[in-house]
Amino acid sequence: MMKITTSVLFYCLLISVLTSYAGPKPNQHTKQMAGIEKTVFGKFPDGREAHLFTLQNTAGMTVKITNYGGYIVSWTAPDKTGKYEDITLGVPTFADYLKGTPSFGPIIGRFGNRIGNAKFSLDGKEYVLAANNKTNTIHGGRVGFDKKLWTAMPVTGDEPALHLTYISADGEEGFPGNLAVEVVYTLQKDNALRIDYKASTDKATVINLTNHAYFNLSGMKRDVLAYELMIKANSYLPTDANQIPTGATDPVAGTAFDFTKPTVVGARINDTTNVQIRYGSGYDHCWVLTDASKKLKLGATVHDPESGRFIEMYTTEPGVQVYTANHLNNVKGKEGMVYKRRYGICLETQHFPDSPNKPNFPSTVLRPGENYKSTTVYKFSVQ
């Protein structure tokens, strides 16, 4: 009798356990296998293939990057309920990337941001560049690094990485020197994406590399005006009407550019009594980080109170260009989304715009025998 009772109790308990477990609850990620997967993203008219690399860490975060332009095609991150959503802007297909985007997440080079009048002088010689932003050069010219097919090498492991390399020929887009470039994206265990940039040259040149991801921490549900932004900077670079820095460095205190404490992005973004807001149609300026050292340091944070998603941006660079997508105008995006004005925020870590023409700015000159190095980390959490 004792044996029967014990068996009955055992099977009742087993049935109870099995029926009560229905797998992970909605919006919860179980521990994942870290790794990197390679697939065909699309083909060029000449038959060459571009590939898409999906990096995944053990927490379940995924980042998809293509070797065409080094675009961050998608990036999933959890909200405060555990729901994973894409938090970067992009376009639907490879063909759409070929047509061109408003720089939705590519590698920017040779020179991120603007060079005034599309020219500069170096060692007594003038170099004329492509004018693709009114009379200025922006983001490397008409065919910058964002429009090149990079050589890719995936690296597996607990922190999967994608190594991208490209040789920019002497004279490409008007820039001097054969420039060997390496960019490494590493998805870390702590939900941070680390981007390491390296370069060398055989002739004196200028270089200013960055990534141009547009973040939307709501999962594309809302614009970014309710986000809380903090920038560790006591000054910024005012510009002229063409958004070329004047060469001055102005304090942020008492202005619409003061984000020394977490401040709502939309609080002063339409203050057109400020001429700088008028020039940028909002925020499209370079902040001068208080810590100008080349060490990796916290530069800015962005928080979406509704989703809880939070970004910490670390960089070795002296500045960060903050752009609030002021010129997006009903752009057809991924998953049938339409991106409206101010549907993204960019944190472009860099040296200062127009540095080749501003001797008082930190130098962007790279000479033979020197090594260009820069690191940026975007770390995600929930608050």
C-alpha cells in the first residue's frame, strides 16, 4: 500500500511540474549561444555579393552588420519588460542601401562630418574634394567609405566580432595617400557594442572615422524628443550658416546646448531665438568633451523613460556630434515603418568638423609611420 501511494504522489508531482512549465514567459530571453552567422545580403549589378553578419551574445542581443559600408542594419535590445526590439534606423533591402540612405548606421570616412569649401591644405599643398553638402564636403565625399564593399572576417567566441578592412587609394575623393583601414565591431557580454578603428598611410593625409547609427530606443514607436540626454561637455562648437565651425568654442551654460545634467531632448530644440538652433534646424553640433584625453571615457548617455532603454557612450575621441534627425522626412524604413522628423538620435564620436582648416582644433593629420586608433563603445542597459 505504501508503494502505491508513493508512486501516485510521484506521478502527480511530475504531471504538475510538466504542465506548469510552458517555456519562457513572453518577452523573456533565455540564455543564448554566442556566435556570428554569415548570410548573403544582396548582389551588386556586377554580380559581387554583399554579406550580412549576425552577431549574438549570450544575453540574446543581436547586431546585424553588412560588409557593404559597414552598416549596422539592425540592433535588438530589451526594454524594461524584457521585450527585444530593433533600436536603429535602416532601410528594407540591400537594393535600398545601394540607392543611398541618410547615413543609417555606416562607417563614415575618410573624414566624418564637414570640411569647409571642400578643400584643405597640408604641407603647403591644396587638396580639392567633392562638394556634396552645398559648397562643403561631408562624410568623405560622394563615394565615401559607406559606399564601399569591405573585406570581412568573422570571429567567433563568447564575444563575437566582425573585422572589416578596406584600402582607400591615393586620390580617392580627393584625399591624399593610400590609406589602409580596419574597423572591428565586437558584441560584448555586457550588451555593449565596441567599435575599434585603425588606419595607416603612405602619405600625409587627414582622417576622422565614425559610425552614423540613428538610435530609436522606443522600437520606432515615437520620436526622440522625450529622451533624456546627458553630454559630459562644458562647451560646444558654434557654426556659420553652412554648419562649418567658426573656430570658436562656446560655453553651454545658460544655453539650449547645456546637457551637463540629463535633460529632455525636446525641451529647447525648437528655440529659434538661438541662431545655432536655426542653423542646425535643431541639434546638429559637435560638443567638446570635458575629458580631452585619448583614454576611453564616458562621453554621453541617452535614456528613453517609457521603454527604460539606456545607452552609455564611451569614446577615446575629443568630441561628439549629436544629430537629432532634423531632416528626416517620411523615409521608408524597415518593417513597413515610415521614419519622420526626429525619429532618431546620432552620437557620432569624432575629432572636430573642419579640423584640416582650423589649426587651433586637435589635429586630424596622419603621417607615414603613425597609427590612427580610435575606440567607441555603446553600452545598453535598462533603467
